[in-house]
Amino acid sequence: MSRTCQVTGRTPSFGHAVSHSHRRTKRRFDVNVQRKRYWVPTLGRTVTLRLSARGIKVVDARGIDAVVGELLARGERL
């Protein structure tokens, strides 16, 4: 599963892991992506989305119908 949020578009970022002796090695900061199921009344079915924690808050604030409408307009497969 790719670690990208379908709503916010967040992707992993990269940086350094810094040890006690300050040696730097490359590391990856993953996004907190979770699978979440929502009932969408306009579609009449449930939809499973890959959302970050912030994406879940966006759905709670704007409503699932508005978010799914944007995803469909963008051409995302639900």
C-alpha cells in the first residue's frame, strides 16, 4: 500500500536519522495512513479510503459527500 493520503495528497518525506554521535543516515518519515470505510448516501454504498489523520479531520469537517465529490472530479477510483 502506498503511503499517500487520498484527500490531502500527503506523501512520505525524507531526512536523516541522527545518532548519539551525530552520524547521519537516510530515513523516511511515513504518513500516518489508515484505511477507513464511510457510508456515502449520494452513491448509496460504502467507500474505503486511504486517509491520513489530517484527512480524517477534513472528512469530519467538510462531510463525506463533498470529499467524495472532489475525489470523483479528480478522477480517483473509489
